[in-house]
Amino acid sequence: MSGITSPIPTARIVVGIDGSAHGWAALAWAAELASQRSLSVHLIHAFAPDIPMLGFGSTDQSSIKSEGERLLATARARAHAVDPTLTVTTSLPPGFASPALVKASHDATMVVLGAVGHGLLSRATIGAVAQQVAAHATCPVVIVGHEGHSETPHHRVVVGVDGSAPSAAALHTAFDYAASRQAELVVVHAWEAKGPEDPTLQTDSSWPAYESDLEQKVGREIATSSTAHPDVKVRHEVVRSSPVAALIQAADTADLVVVGARGTGGFPGLHLGSVSSRLLGRTACPLVLVHPRTL
């Protein structure tokens, strides 16, 4: 990283619009949050001549653009159905969705999109757009993977921590959301030794010592955020389990799961860690991936 900071974020939520069920769920989630926080909503639908939903090799730009305009008009109406006073803007850039959404992330509060969109292969994996935006955006990215996100709230936010700088940023983001929703914050650190080379299996290491050290480290981060949000009830759990399994389980009784885009593993320049990438589309509630706002 060069250390150059990206533009100051505007008070708007960017939403990717593609007409899919998950995409509409993402829009509803974003509109609700925008209404609560007095933010504007910016809707983006990018169009390209060979997107699978319209047929490979199509060159009828006018019909593709008209369909995009119709989709954005529907999306605007859906957002105003949540809150008629919302400021809603739209854009219909040519090209593929991922670059447009990543570019928009540079000065956005967050980007929200569905885990799975339209496309011939969309059901095979998480969805190419969600993967690419989650990896390369420079603001928090919210992935909505289930249409039933608006069921009775649990009033609980889960955040995964591992002692890394991105997870500290995720913790601060989770505190903000928990405070705005008057929700309990559950801070989860899960550890699973992978072999003798694991740093926690050194000769002078033990599980109790590791657990104590981690609790102290995260405790300091919690104390920092608690100063800004003293009314948030916090529960901290350190468990021996796969981080992915632990967070997926915790998501069953949460309104939101928050993680850093990458953690302590990987290599310099890695955009998306193994835990965050494996959580995409697998949580029962919306997933927030937090990127430090640097280039």
C-alpha cells in the first residue's frame, strides 16, 4: 500500500441493481439503513453487450440501455416505498458492474449488493460481481445473501476478530451498527490449530495463555470503541473452532455479521482473506466486509 488516503466518503450508500431476488433484498436493506441514518442512496446498474441474462454477443445497445433504465426506475420506486423522503440518485454506466461499483466505493459510505445475481453460472458460486467488489472496494461492502433478511430482528450484531488491523476496523464498524440499532454486540474469536507450524503451538504457548493474551488485546480495542458507544452491551467469546464455522453459526441468531476483509494470514497485497471469502453468501444475515480506506 502506498499510504495515500482515498477521497473523503460522501454520506451515501451505493447499491448494485441487477433485478435478482438477492439484489432486491440488498436494496431493501440499504434503503432501511439509509432512512435510519439520514443517508442518500445511489443506485448503479451497469450494462454490457454480452451479459448472460440478455444473450451473448448482443449488439442492440438501445434495448439494453432501455432495460437498464426500466430496472433503475423500479429500484427507485422500491427505495421510496421504504422511505418516500430518501434522496435517491441513479447511474447507468456502460461496461461491467464490478469496475463501476469499485469506482463508486472510493467516496461512498458503503456498497451493498446481493450475493448472487443474474447470469448463466450465478448459482454455481457466490457470484462474480460480489466476489470482485468484496475484494477490491475501498469502503465497507455489505453482501445480502438471503431474501428473508427482514424477518424479526434478533437485536444482535456479530463481529469476527483476530487481532489484526482490519479486524480492529471491523470491530469499530460493528460498534457503530450495534449502537444505531440498540443491539447487543457479540465479539467472536475462533482459533483452530492447523499444524506444528501454527504460532500458537510453539513450545512456550498454550491454549489458556493464547486465550488470555487474545482477550486482553481485543479487550483494549473494545474499551476504545466503548468510549464512543457506552450504551452498547458487549459479549466477548474466544472459542476453539474453525472461524468460518463459528461465524456461520453465530449468524443464525444475528442481524449482521462484520469481518475484516483480510486477517492475520495471507501475504502483502492480498485483498480478501480466506475467512472473509468463504463467508460470502453463506451467512443467514447480511455480511459486512470492512476494508481500511487506503489505496
